[in-house]
Amino acid sequence: MSAPAMAKELRHWPRLAALSLAMLLPSLGTSITNVALPTLATSFGATMADVQWVVIVYLLAVTSLIVGAGRLGDLVGRRRLLLTGMGLFSAASAICALSPGLPILISARAVQGVGGAVMMTLTVAMVGDIVPKDRTGSTMGLLGTVSAVGTALGPTLGGALISAWGWPSVFAVLAATGLAAILAGGALFPPDVKAARSSTRFDLRGLALLAISLGAFSAVFTLGGRMSGLALLGLSVVSAFGFLAFFRTEARAQAPLVRLDLLRDCTLGTGLASLMLVSAIVMATLVVGPFYLSGVLGLNPVGTGVVMSIGPAVAAVTGVPAGRLVDRTGPFPVIVGGLLAVMLGALLLTVLPGPFGAGGYAASLVVLTFGYAMFQAANMTAIMQTTASENRGVTSALVGLARNMGLIWGASAMAAVYAMGPRIAGVIGFGAGTGTGLMATFTLSAGLAGLALAAAFWVNRRA
């Protein structure tokens, strides 16, 4: 490597380290608090249904505001807004740590979710500002790895902190890490380009309609089991009409929050749809897995946790090599290979756990998660490489939105399929048995992966 090339390479890595820290925080914010819920219930004298809002409100805030954060970053500058989001996240984390009661803690978590939405969106959007186009795949793989590490590390780190210093220490660590991210980003992130601030228009009406629609959509899936039928119907109607009003507003707005013409691009539209399907499959392993491992195979909590940690660990190891492979071969072959592995892993989950127990489940999970990491790196690269600089923020936000909606759908719909497994399995010919829920869930998952694979070939043929 020549001296100028080496100097250029060394200049990228500190910026990527700062960007990775910004990606790590919202992932930790999602997973590190789950383990604190029983302690919070005891500390505040609250029910589990009450303290679960600590998790739910963060998810609702991220999902509802992620597109608005991307569009705003394109308008006011991605560096400026990303640092602001870090500041919100860090300050809200400090308030969480000092909260005297559950209502304040939940409110602060909502603000933390706003900062998380900004960070999740703009870390991906800033990749094009930091690395050359031929390094996009490697960088996307790195960010995917960091996100997986944060998700996997959260429960373990949270449990250790709570055992040593109590639940406030969980949020104190997030606040301190957020402050470190602000200092690193302020020193290393490149200045905003003028194109990012070329317009001062912002579609507030579209943002409000999208936030209301997504909030209602998320609440239907996350809270539906606790609500009356009438309330659930009302939320569903609000979500449906809100989306209709949003699309009508965007079609007429002079400076829309989401340019609908972007969705007509087959690479973007199909990539988002495929990401939603694959994210639902991955969430099924996280939601259905514990029930099967403990309820059917009889594993204790430690054994269940060990098996469930395999997925994030495989994703963490696979992300960077997958990104490098994308840079060498292009996105399409890696997308196909990843989706084939996801489909194979889902099919293996229908046959291996029965005769081989936890070992069969773990082996199937390795194949599925390996495919997911490959697909994610290649799919994100394909999307971002075809996106103009002035649209990177909103495109990155759409990627995050598709992933979150897939996770929400996977957490609810796939769990319902698992619960109805014996009935569904009988219809498709599996017969009755203790593993029929798992079979039904991942037979459906294999079909969804096949649908995404067919879409990938369709897009490649058109291209």
C-alpha cells in the first residue's frame, strides 16, 4: 500500500470508531434494560405490566421518529443532528439514573428513544461522508457487527451492573458512554456538506401523521394482548387512516418527509421489503426460541441464555467479513447466498431440534444468523450505493423503519403462529406434537425467505 493510501486508510479508522460508538449506544439502550425490569418492579412497587413500559416506550419513540430524523439530517446537516441526538440520549440516560419514580423514568426513556432514533438513522447515513464508495460494504458490515455486539452484550452487562451497583448504574453507564461518543464525534466527524443544508423546509404535518400512524401500529402489536377488543380496533383504524393521510400529504407536499418516488426504485423498494421479512424471521428466533428451549426441551434459564446468545455472536463474527465480500463481489451474490442460508436455517429448525435437542437448535440458529448477517451487509450496501447524497438520511431512516416494523411484526405474528402451531401443523401435514409450534413458525419463515430471494432475482434481472 502506498504512503498516501495508507494515510487515507488511517484517517478513516478513527472516524469509523466514533461512528461505531454511536451505533453501539442505541443497541445497548434496547437490550440492556430488559434485565432490569424485575428489579425496577421491586424498587418502585410496580407490576410487570407497568415496568414493561420502560422498554415499550423506547421502541415506540424510535419507530415513530426514525424517518423524521433521517429527513431532518438531510436538511440541517447529518453531523450536527447526530451530535444533538447523542446529547439527547446521554442527558435522558442521566435523568433515568436519577429518576425518583417510574413515571419520570418512563418519560426519560421516551426522550432517550428520540436520541436513539437519530443515532440509528444517521450513523448509517454518514457512511458515505466518511468512506469511499468501494469501502461501503466493509463499513456496513462493521456497523452490523457493532449493533449485534450491543444487542448481545446488553443483558450480560446489565445484569453485572445491577448486581454490583443497582439498576441506576445501567443508565449511568449509558450516560457516560454517550458523553464519550459526543466528544469523539465532535472531534472526528467531517463537517456537513452544503447539499445537506440546501433547503430549510421540513414537513411537520407529514412527521406528525407518520408518528401517530407508526405509534398506533406499534401499539397494536406490542400492547394488543392487554387491550380490549374495542380499543384494539380503534388503534388499528387510527393507524390505517393515518397512513392513508400521510401518503396523501406526501404526494402533495412541496418538501415531503418521504419522497414517494424513491420507493418506486426497485432496488430500494424491494430491499426494504426483503429486510422487513428477514427481520421478522430473526425476531422469531428471539421470541419463540426461549419458549421452545425451556418449555419443550426443559433447559434452565442459564442454558436457554447460552443457546440464545449464539445468534448475536454469529452475527458479530460474520458482519465484517461479509462486508468485505460485498466490496469484492458486489451485493447481489452475497444477498442470494445470505437468503439461501436464512431459508436453510429456518428449514433446519423444523427438523433438527426434535431428534438432536438444544444442539440441533443451536446448529440451525448458526446457519440462519450467518445468512442474516450476510444479507444485511449486502442489502444495506446495495441500497446506500444507489442513493444520492442528499437523500442518504431519509433512505437510512427507511432502512431502520423497515427493520423495526419487521421486528415488531416478528415479535407478535410469529409468536401467534407458534401458539397456534398444533392447529397449523395439522393443516400442513406435520401432525400433533410438542414441536409443532416450532415447525409451523419456521416453515412460514422459510417461505418468507424464499419470497425475499425471488424478489432479489427479479430486481437483478431488471437491473
